Amino acid sequence: MNSVLQTHAVSKHFRKVEALNAVSLNVAPGERVALLGHNGAGKTTLFRIVLGFLKPDGGSISIAGSKPGSKQARRSVSYLPESVAFPKMLTGREVVSYYAKLKGARHSDVLSALEKVDLVDAADRRCGGYSKGMRQRLGLAQALIGDPKLLLLDEPTSGLDPISRQKFYQLVSEFAGRGTAVLLSSHGLSELEARTDRVAILRKGVLVANAPLSDLQASANLPIRISVRSTQANVDRVHRQLGGSRINGVSVELECRQPHKMAQLAAISKLGAAVNDVEVSPPSLDEIYRHFSNHHDHAGDAK
């Protein structure tokens, strides 16, 4: 299946600053890709190139087969920036109606978009009276209008409360389920872990990782944490047999690498009734992110 977003060896320089260096990143229909990186890593520059606001100095890029900035590409892409701003005198309904006209969407889609972001009750209030969270939800409404082929989301949950964040990711999954490609940039790593299909990490304009989280976990080979819960009567025996650290009186915490996980679980199983529960925690997305960033920091220092 052809990718909606195709970038090949895209580079961009601002005088002496190398913002992007030969970045190749594709997003397929229905795929949700998390784009991670420190401030200044090149995420926003890549977004601006995709949107046609900037021209790359090298490489190629297409959106649904069209050139960035073309009429066809603009019809295919919806963008939600980190800080949304709308004319204060317009109502929420007027804002979404305006974007619906720009995208050639049906007028009936306006109310549907406002319903999806829980802004129907505030639809006829002026944007100047909206809170930051409400403005962010209004920005999401305009991004969802017109059934885009590609959603570009830059820190989309900024200013949203926990319930609104959960609702947001449900909407993203619904659109992905209908075939929309999603490229999402966020610093909220914990909330992305189970909500994306692939993780791409930029460091100083270089794509240093690009794979499903499970593949990155295997590649990084970071320690897996295993928490073994016992009883007051048996915890000493469990600790002697397994080693590790005593936690909270009745638990033992262990660490092992991926190749040794099954052997460690087999050793735990042999303890039988002395074990009440076992919890296995693979490396988190935050740990994976730090690993690949630090790994390339050290690699650069060694050159």
C-alpha cells in the first residue's frame, strides 16, 4: 500500500544550522506515527515542509502523490499547531464553518466536528471567551473537518484535561481506523505509548530511530523490570532464590535483559505457591527515547 506521506532524504539548512539531515519518513493510510525529539530537533521544520510553508534544500516529499503546498496536497492535509489562535470576535461555529468552506466540506460536517470535541454548547460563543483547552478543542475540530488523508498534530493535547486527552486519542484512533494517516508530535511520552503504531525519533535533524515500540525495545535491549509479590512468610525465601531488591516488605523487584526474560520467569514459576503475583514491565517509551538520544550523543562524541 502506498504511503500518504512520503519523504526521502529531506534536508534543510538555515545558514549554518542543519535543521534536517537526509530524513526519510513515510506514513501509511491508517498508521499513527509519533514523532519525538527535543526542542530544536527538527520536528516543526519537517511539519512546515510537509505543509508547503518551507522548501527543502534536498530530497523529495509528496502528500497523497502531490507536491507540498499544491491545491491537491492542501486538500489532503489537516494541521493542528501547538498554539492555536482564532479571531476573537468569531464564534466557534463560524470558525469551523470557515474551514469547512476552505476544504470543500459539507455544512452538516460543522456540527458533527463540534460534537466530536464537546463544543456544541459553546458553539455560538465568541472565541475570545474560550479557555486554552476550549481553543485547543476548537483547533482539533477544524483539523478533523473534511475527512483529511493526513493529520499533522503538533503537541495536540496541550491544555487539555485528562478526560479531553482520552477523548482526543479516541478520535485519532477513529480517523486512523477509516484510513487517515496520522503524524503526531508530543512531549507527553507516557500518553503515546499505547496509542501509536510506530515511533520516530529526531535528534539534531537526524532520524535516529523509526520502528514500532516493541522493535525499539528489543533493539535497545534495556533492562526489563519484574516485580514478584509474595507473602510475609515466604518473601525471604523468594528473595534468596531470585536475588533482586526487597520492595514494600512482601515484594521482590528484579531486572533482566530481553534474552533472559523467559528463563527468569521459569525460575519464578518454580517457586509455586510462594508467589502470589508477577508483574513484567518492559522499558517505557520515555526510557527508549532517552536511550536512542543518548546513544547518538555518545556516538557523536566519539567521532
